[in-house]
Amino acid sequence: MLDLTYDTPKIKTIAGAKHDWELVIGMEVHAQVSSNAKLFSGASTQFGNEPNANVAFVDAAMPGMLPVINGYCVEQAVRTGLGLKAEINLRSAFDRKNYFYPDLPQGYQISQLYHPIVGEGEVLVEMGDGTARLVRIERIHMEQDAGKSIHDMDPNMSFVDLNRTGVCLMEIVSRPDIRGPEEAAAYIAKLRQILRYLGTCDGNMQNGNLRADVNVSICRPGQYEKYQETQDFSHLGTRCEIKNMNSMRFIQQAIDVEARRQIAIVEAGGTVDQETRLYDPDKVETRSMRSKEEAHDYRYFPDPDLLPLEIEQAWVDDIANTLPELPDAKKARFIAEFGLTDYDASVLTAEVDTATFFEKVAQGRDGKQAANWVINELFGRLKKDDRDIADSPVSPDQLGGIVDLIAKGDISGKIAKDLFEIIYTEGGDPAEIVEAKGMKQVTDTGAIEAAVDEIIAANPAQVEKAKQNPKLAGWFVGQVMKATGGKANPKAVNEIVAKKLNS
């Protein structure tokens, strides 16, 4: 673990506030473990099944049904901890968190409060301005998800779907190290990226597989530094928790709205109540949900049906040996190995599938050229058609074939774009298409010189202008390329045009 220090970035002054304020944000991210079965039962976790189709007896809290832990879920939690450079606790334990909701059949949730499976870790968050912030992870614990109450299907009744009940969640709890809305969104994005690389959570926020509770408080300048020195939370303002956020855009909006609300209260002489709130994106406001619970409110106690969970260091080491190359390491390697810019490397490593696709294209080829074709041509076309890289009609081999033809001088950049469009819509082998359609670049200097002579002879006035202003030579190059159907070698055309005009 690094010996960390935390700088305090400048916080934008809140418009309309009488004083300068800083934001302090901590996040509790609930990540659904990628597993075919639930944490304590063999019921399916398949999203989109009919309501109450994925429910085992233990999930429905039938009498006498005992939980049996899913070892794969434990492995996924350990894998996540290792990916976040966190301490793995070889001994952890489950507790009962008691509360009563219609979609919680047992009347309690099996969670880990006192002895979580993963201890302190860290996430490096890169900001758009080139700076980076280190957000500390306090712990990761496993717990069951609750079901879902549905209130909009009948005016007089609510319905309950228990399909999610018992699904394994990893609650990833950060320290209050996040200092603004943009940084909060960047933290979620980076965390989701790491989870996807690890294969421990698909990060699908739309399906609720990744959602966050956001704790927001305000403090005057200098108070955060005092908290860092003493770890005394009294230096920070009263925090309010915004529950169940599953959109990065809404997370940013909610933090901004909640900060303004708290500042207005404090500057009017009031006090902020510690509570749980919900964000309404339609009204762009947070509203009170309930007073903020503490641990004693849930009457936590060790789950009597589950023994403490003990794992061996050798097993943890085996998992560590199977970890994939993670985003930061992959990005650094792409920069060093392929000569990419920081921006291009960030784009290409944003998703596992994208990085894999690019690396296949770049293997044995010019890395920068490969990156340009993946980012500019392929990504642009896929975005236009609303497609993912996994659905690309152009394979890495086909795109690599185009790059090869450019490198050999068989086709120009313009012809390459035409070739790309043919392959995207019709498929085929790049070299065979070039041969069959007569798309090969003209490199015969005699043929190019003849075309140049013809253009020069037909445009004497333009020749005189070009002799006075050499920049106008580009007009002749364009005319020659047009006359040859874009097949002439651009470098040869430029050289011959310059020679003819200067003779």
C-alpha cells in the first residue's frame, strides 16, 4: 500500500453562496457479482426473466431453509479486492441486518459489517485535465440484494418481484476522498472499468447491476485538511446520503443540487439533518426519504446459520496469479509498446473488448496507424450505426489488412477509406477486393508525370499563379488525384508537380 498524501483541489465557488465552500463526498457502490447463481442458493441470476421465476425456497424465506454459501461469489469478491490493491481478510463473517420491507422476505439481510472479506484498497482516478486523484477504499463486503417493489402497475396495489432477492452484491465503500461531482462520476467510471476487466461485475447501470449511494457534505476551506490529519469526522459537515443512483449524469446533478441545498440551509442559520434522500431528475431536486440509520438501528448480530468464512492464503495467491492485465497497466504498455498518445491509449483501453480488438490490429504493424484506424474510422462508423465493438462487421484481421496495404503503398489513404466502406458493408478480404476492383495505387512515375503534364498544359494561368505562390501547387495535386481516380501515389504526385512548376 502506498504512503498517500491527498492534495485539495480547488473547489468551484457555488453560485449565490455567501462564502466559499468545499464538497466532501464518499460513495458506497453496490456491484452485482457476475455469477450464474445467488449468494446462498442455486437460483438463477438471469436478468429479464418473468417476475418471481428466479426464487429458491431459501430466497423466499420458507421455514427451515438454511443458506449455503456460493464459493464462486467469494472468489469474485477476492478477485475484486486484489484488483483494487486491497487487503484480503482470510477470516470474515456474516451478520444479520434487520429491517422490514415487503421485498425482503426474511425480514433481515445477510451482510458483513464487523468482519468484511476485503479491507483497505485504492482506486486511481484520472481527471480530464491531466491530473489524477487517489480514492481510498475502506472495505468491500458481500451481502444479499433485496427484491423489487413495483408501484405503477395498479392504482390500489403494489407488486413484489423477488428475482433479485439473494443475488450477491459487493458493497465497495470509499473514504470521503472525492471532492466534486465530476470526480465522483470519474470514480464510478474507473471502478466500473476495473470490475469489467476483472470479470466480477458487468457494470450495467441500466439494469441496476451497478448503483451507488452518495454521501455528500460541505465544509469551509481548510477543514478537510484537518480531517485528513486527525481522521476526525467532526471537521466535516453533516452528511446526507443520496440513495440508489444508477446514472453518472444523475450522480453529478444530485451532488450539485444537494450541495446547494446544504449551503443554503447553513448560510440561513440552520443545521443540516443527517438523513437519507432520493434524487428526482425530473424536478432536479433531492427530497427526504428517512432519517439516516446507524448500525444500531439495524440491530446487527452474527448470523447464527453461517459459520465464519475462513480462506487460505494459497487460494488467494492462486486467484492473484490469474488476474488479467488491468486498465492502468495496459494503458502504460500501449503507450510504451505502440507509441500511442495518452489520449489514444485511454480511449483504446476504456473497455476490454476494445483493447483486445486494437491489439490484434496493431500486432506487427505501426501502432499509431492502427490506432487511427480503430479510433477514427471504425469507432466513428460504429457510433453512427449505434453498434458495439463486439458487433463490428469489420474484423481485426480485415482492418489490419487495410493497414498493411497502406504500409506497402498498394493503396492511398483515400482509397483505404473507400475500401473500408466496402468491407464494412459487404465483407471480404482487403487484398482481394483491391485486386478485383482495380483499386491499386498508381506508382508508375511515367503515368503520373503524363497526368501532371496534361493538367499543367490545360491551365497556364494557374501555373503562373503557382509560380508566384508555391502554396497553390496543391491545386494541381488535387486535379491529378481527381484525374487518376485517387489512385496516384500522393507523395509521387507532390514531387512531380513541384519539379514541373519549378522548371
